[in-house]
Amino acid sequence: MKLLKTNFQIFIIILLFSQLFAVSEPKMKVFKNDLFLGEINTIQNNKLFSVNDLIAITDSRNFINEKTQKVIFYIDGKKIKATNQVTFIEIEDNLFQLSSTVINLNNDYYIPIESFFGILQNLSEPSSFRYKNDEIRFTSNFEDQKTIKTVDLSNEKEKWEFKTIIIDAGHGGKDPGAVGYRGTKEKDIALDVAKRLEKKISRNMNVKVIMTRDEDVFLRLSERTKIANDNKGSLFISIHTNAAEDRRASGFETFLIGLNKNEYAAKVAARENAVLDLEGSVNQDLSGEDLIQATMAQASFAAYSETFADLVQKEIKKRVQSKDRGVKQAGFVVLARASMPNVLVELGFISNPSEEKKLRSPQYRDQLATAIYRAVEQYQKTL
């Protein structure tokens, strides 16, 4: 008993000393002209600041979406959008690279201090805003900022709601896509699966479904993403079949927009992008800086695209006897300008006689459509 009492006393002493000598994180001070407004909490040795504190001090309009873990707020009249675990920040619809990821701690968002305020100072008038030595000084009036640009935050909320699915049947019309040994055309398989998918989603889910094409017509790649963007799609699914010189190649895979990590992925993208020849487009190769910019532009919803791609692979694997080739990245033009989570699904190799035979089967195509529908259903639950 004596020993327990002694140990307890030691514990109390240690606790008191830890409280006495604990080093708290420094705070950032906020001023309007020379008027002190308040302090902002920081974390990680003063490397990230609390967006929530800044919003409260400046009385900024804001919207926080707990499901998608995004926050919208305003500084110096500029709309700023940040997403948890993303290293890019969106300011006035333009993306900028941060030094590290945005962090969400119990719905309190933290953003890298130096890189964020460095970007903002470059975009602002020199006389309206200044950051230096852990101090933020505003010289413009906050009320004036609110009238510079009126944004309906309810519209911002709508953008993140899961309301509209865009189904894109690859190729069409004068563009047959890949052609199998038995003469099976990719455009026909893609359209059939797309129609089946549209019916399943429309019957079972409370969402709007739009098809980029529902008949055998030719569409430019830019027209496909324009349909998706104009209709404010929540998810873009482009459906295709694969092909390879080696007829033994088989399996299904799902692609995201991203840097070509291997030669195979680059070849798949080049084949699907070959329709640009029929369009008469120039500078058609989406690579190098163009691909990097396209990847950066989709950074805010890249995680959602990847989540859905993983679900597609899992659901197809449950239903068909075929090789799971996994999720990959490549420079698909049809995905590059889609302003929403997006994937391109390769259902199988039409160049493989055995898989071509399967793809010609209505029952097999229905299984593929069911798998993608179930993936959509599961994806909605993650939002």
C-alpha cells in the first residue's frame, strides 16, 4: 500500500512538471490595419495554421463538407478551396502546389503556412494583404471583400453531392475501336454494356444517368467530357475493351488519369487516344507537361477516382472468370478534362479469341454491367 502511495505521488509530480514545462505551439497574430483581431493556432512546429481559426477571426464566408472533407473560405475576396490529404489548393479555380498536404484534425483544417501565404501574396495587391514574421495584416475592409464576388455556397455544396452519373460508351460511328478475330467491334461491346449499366442504375438508384452516346454515332473526345461537365456529373465512367498484339493477353483493368508509369499503360492510352487521328486533331499526345498539368488539375478528386476504380476491379473479379490486372494510370485524353471523379474501364481483351467469345455473350456483358453498377452503389456509400 505504501509503495502504491509513493508511486502515485511520483506520478503527480511528473504530471505537474510536464504541464509546467510543456511547450505550446506558437500562434499567428491577425491584424486589420493596426487593430489586433486575434490569434490562430498552429501545429507541427508552426508549419501549418488553422483555417477554422482564420475563418472565425475574419468572419469569412465558408462551407465545410464533412463527407468529402473539403473547406471553402475567402481571403482578400478570393475563393479558396482546400481538401484533406491533398497537396494542392484551389484559388479562384486555379490549382497551386503546397509544400505539404492539407490536414483535417476533428474538422479543423490545417494548411502549410509558408507556401500558402506565399502563393496568396503573389496573387494579391501589395497594399491589401501581408504576411511576415507570423503576422497576417489586412489593409482592406472585410465587408468590401464580401461584395467583390458573390458566390452561392449552396451551389458549391451541390457540386459535391452524388446526383449525376455520366456513362461514356467508347468509340462509335466511323471509329470502331479495336476489332476482334471474329470481327467483334469494341464500339458495339462498349455501347451494349453502357446501356445495360444505365438501366441498372436508373432502376435501382436515385440518381440521374446521362449517356454520352446511346447509339452508333461518332463523338470527339472533347465532346464526351463537355457533356459530362455541362451536366455537372458526379462520376464519369468510360467503357472500353482492350487489345494487344499478343493474343494471349487477357483480363480486365481500370485506368485513372496520371503519369504513364510503364510502357504498357502508355500503349493502352495511345490506342484509345488514336481516335484523335479521325478528328484531325493536332498535338494529340497527352504526355510531358500537358499530362502533368492534367493530373494536377484533377488532384482534388483523384482519391475518389482511385476509390471507385478499386471497387470496379473488386466487383468484376467477384463475377467473371478473368485475370484481374488491377488499377493503372495513363494519359487518356477522354479523362483529362472531366471535372469530376473519372475512370476508364477496359472490360477485357477483344484481341484474345477466348475473351472475344465471352464478350460476345449477352450474359457475360450483363455480368460486367452488374459489376460496375455494384461498384457505383458501393462508391456512393463511401461519400
